[in-house]
Amino acid sequence: MSPQEAQVARQRIERAATESGRTIDPEHFGLSIPYAAEEPDRRTLDLLRSRRPGADLEGLLPVGPENLRRLLTAHVDAGLSKFVVRPVDVAEDRHRGLSELAHIVLPLQT
């Protein structure tokens, strides 16, 4: 889901809650984001395209640390605050890959 789509979805949920006399903690909103440290393989891209035909893949699957930071920042600006970042790469050294991911995302934590 792109940051713009996420913002619209959050607004719809908040509006429905208000109409029902309820509120939702603003820190409740988030989503799962696939991430590739390097250009993903064709199978991964084809799978993503099949789930979201016509979608801008750069807005759905950030490739590399800067693109991940940029996408997370855009989602925060859209009102989301919780994220599960899922590596799509098959890392030879899973621990190293997760450690590198932690160095990217932990400084963004508020």
C-alpha cells in the first residue's frame, strides 16, 4: 500500500469510528512493508505485480536503505506509526541481513 493509499485508508477508518461514536488511538495505524536490500529477483517482482496490478512497485517495495527510509518517512507523514519490515531477499547470512536492517530502521523509531 502506498503512503497515499494508507493515508486515505486511515482517514476512512477514523471517519467510520467517529460516526460510530468511537475513537482509535492514532498510534494504532501501521502496515507490513516488504524490503529488498538489493534488486529483487524476477519471481518476487512478478508476485508483487500479480497482487497489485498497475501499482508503482517503488512505492510498495523499497530497494536499498535510502528508499526504505524514504518510504517509511512518507508513511509516517501520512499518519502511520507501526511497521513490520519484511526482507524479501534470501540472505546467506540471515543474522547479518537483519542487523543491517536494524541499522536502517531503528534510528527512525520515535
